[in-house]
Amino acid sequence: MKTLRTLMTSFTLAVALAGLGSAPAMAGDTTAAAQLQRWSAEAGAPGNAAKGQTLFTTKQGGEWSCASCHGQPPTQPGKHASTGKAIDPLAPAFNARAFTDAARADKWFRRNCKDVLSRECTAAEKADVLAYLINLK
Ligand code: HEC
């Protein structure tokens, strides 16, 4: 009886570990278009690409604009303004991974908006920026 339970436990563990191991290789859980819809719905208005471009390229009182790290236009690899580290292109047409992981997009929006605007971006601002980025072809 005890052996069977031990066996079952290691089996469960192996399955759990296998699942964990494959997680980072998995494709994202969403698409750029779906996230644009999500933020537009939250904002109650469709994203506005022109406003998004202005937000993206303009400093908002701080040292950096979004373009300081992501480049302008963000169709090529960017370069972190303080560390110099390369950043994959932000425009979805030039980076298949961009905006395909909801948690990842949320995390970076939170962090980068705090760096640039000293606050989080609103849903409307996220929809605007993504509308701009999706339009880059
Ligand atoms: C100080 C440098 C810096 C600034 C300024 C910056 N970003 Fe970023 N951003 C990064 C880095 C680094 C990443 C992660 C890129 C990677 O892992 O390849 C990132 C990733 C992102 C992502 C995640 C994209 C995805 O893969 O889904 C979004 C969205 C984003 N930035 C939006 C913005 C916006 C909007 C602004 C302006 C308000 C901004 N960023 C300003 C450095 C910056």
C-alpha cells in the first residue's frame, strides 16, 4: 500500500515537473489584437493610434520617453537607455512575441509607464499605444 502511494506521489510530481519544464517554451496566451480589444473595452473607446504615437515619442516630464528605449519607430530592436541592453522590436509586425503574453505586457506596461509618466498608464493610454504599434507595418 505504502509503495503504491509513494509511486503515485512521484508520478504526480513528475507530471507537475514536466508541466513546469515546458511552460517557458510555450507560446503566449493571447494576441496583440486581443489585447487591443481588452484595453479598448476597459477604456470604453477604441485605441487612437495618433494619440498613441504622441504618447510614445514624447517625454512626460521625466528623463525618458517610450522611444528612448524602444526606438522610433519601434520596428527595429531598441536599446535600453541606461543599461544599453538590446530590446526586441515592440511593433507586433516585427516581433512575433510582442503582446502575446498578457501578464508580460501588463508587467512591462506597469514598470515602463512608471519610469516615463511616474504613474501607471490608463487603459485608454494602453489602447492608444497598442493601436499605434499595430499600425506599424
Ligand atoms: C528605460 C527603458 C524603457 C523605457 C523608457 C520604456 N520601456 Fe518598454 N520595455 C523595456 C524593456 C527592457 C522591455 C522588455 C523587453 C524584452 O524583454 O525584450 C520592455 C517591454 C515593454 C512591453 C512588453 C511588450 C511585450 O513583449 O508584450 C511593453 C508593452 C512596453 N515595453 C511598453 C512601453 C511603453 C508604453 C513605454 C513608454 C510609456 C515604454 N515601454 C518605455 C524598456 C523600456
